[in-house]
Amino acid sequence: MRFSQLVATLKQGEAGVLDAATGHDPELRGAASLDRAQADQLSFLEQGNALISSLETSAVGAVLIPDQADLKSLAEQRGLAWVVCRDPRLAFAESLEQLHPHPTPASGIHPSAVIADRVQLGAGVSIAAHVCIGDDTRIGSRTVIHPGVVIYGDVEIGHGCELHANAVLHPGSRVGDHCVVHSNAVVGSEGFGFVPTAKGWRKMPQTGLVVLEDGVEVGCGSTIDRPSVGETRIGAGTKIDNLVQIGHGVETGRGCALASQVGIAGGAQLGNGVILAGQVGVANRARIGDRAIASSKSGIHGEVAAGEVVSGYPAIPNRLWLRCSAAFAKLPDLNKQLRELRREISALKSEAQPPQ
């Protein structure tokens, strides 16, 4: 793709193209980080990016930059093709979509697929090899189902979805439009529900639903459990990384982001735009307000207010946690000083006692 063609496409996108110069209009064959890019590749810089100095020596052919006069001047001096954008990272994402378009498999059903009688398929559905689909399932138009996917009975899948190899959707799964379920993810598995009895654990039947609203993405190896009754609901536009566990009855708002190895226990509620970094643990029935953020390895046991940033275990406000973390390394010395002070106080008390 010629750089000038890419610029024309970016002007129609959301990144906000402010200015551009095509230079020698390079033929772009891909993209790379600035320190590794070659003359036929695209790269980008953000405001305050630590790699700004790399622009002086990079072999890159074209670059997306923020609205900084010094960067624009440097790009011109080096004879690079460049685009000034309000959001270079977003422009880079839009560019990658153009340079590496997502392949769309042809519609149709592979002969090895096993499809029950009571299945409704929309127009343009693509079903690959060794897919298994149970009765009373509905699949919307233009949905792509890759090899080895298992869809139990009583499942509903919307339009324009993509289910990657070996994903599994259990009964009661309700998937909205334009959702993505990556390889080996499991949606609608039985929640961890058992009742203690004198004879041991009695299984609580898990008869509820799992609802993925429109635009949800579920990463590889992640699991979303269905509850005994009611539903587990993932809000529209929420993005779930690999190896995330979401327990039965959990509800998330719209546009949440859950990083790898997050674990959310049953009944927890997340507001809109919540961000949970890697390995965050959320306890049973915890409540997290809109736009709250939990840093890596935080443990949330109660309630987090809207907009709060928390860290640590148990999770506390991030600023307080930073102060506590700074004090951890000093604890041995402080403990030594405390012992010495106690000895001095004890000696002073002994000296102050009247003779017997």
C-alpha cells in the first residue's frame, strides 16, 4: 500500500489527521517499532515517548507523530513521510487494519461439521472443520466459526461474531453482535456451586444464563461461568484478556478491561469502564464503581468507589499504598530502633524507681 493511500484512509478515521507529507510516497509492506522499522515500514510516536531520539537514526519509511513542531521538523529534515495526528496510537491501530486486513473465510459449512437438526443459521455463516453444534441454537449472519468449536444446545449467537479454534459455548450462552471468543475460551461453564451436607458436597445445579453483550471479546483460555439461577452478564464493549476467570452471577458494566489472570468471584459487580490489571482478585459480592482502576495483584474484598485507583492486598487507595510500599524496606531498621527505645525506656524506669 502506498503511503498516500494510507493517509487518505486515516483522514476518514477517528485518529484526527492534522497534517501530512507523503515525501517520496513509500510503498508500505508492514509496520514495526521505531527502533526496528525499515524503509518499507510504518511506525509511530506518542507525546513524550521515550523513543523520540530514535527518530534521528531510525530506518523507518513513514511515521505517525503527535502535534509537536520539533518532531515534524525532524521528520522533514530526514525526508520521511509523516502524518501529524491527535492520537498517533489510534492512527497506528487504524493503519495496521489497512496493512494487515483481517482474513474473512468463505461462507459455507465444512463436510466434517456436525450440526443438529434444530439449528438456525443466518446468511453468510462460515463453519469450519470438526465444529459441533447442538439443537435449539441460533447463529446470526456473517458469523465465523473456526475448527473444533463446540456449541452446545440452547445457545444464541449474534451477527458478525467470530469463534476461534476449540472455543466452547455451553447451554444458556447468549452472545451479542460482533463478539469475539478466542481459542480454548469457555463461555457458560457451570459455576462453582456446592452445598455442604453431612455426607459431603451436594452439587447446586447451574441453570442460569451467561450473556455477552455486543462487542465483547474473550481471550484465550478464559472462562465465564453460568449461575444456578439468573445470569452472568458482561457489558457491551468489554475486553477480557487471556486466562481470566469470571465466576457465576458476576455483572460488569460497559467498556471494562480485564487483564490476564484476573479472577472475579461469584456475585461481584463492576461498573462501567472498570480496569483490572493483571492478577487482580475480586472477592465474592464485591462492588467496584464506574471507571475504578485496580493495579496488578490487588485484592478487592469490599467496595471500591467510582473513579478510585487502588493497589495492594487488601486493596487500598493507590497513593496510600505507595507510601506504605516505601515504608516496607525501612521496617527492619524501624523495628531495631523500637527495640532500642524500649530498652532505654525500661532502663529509665528502673533508675526512677525508689530504693526498697
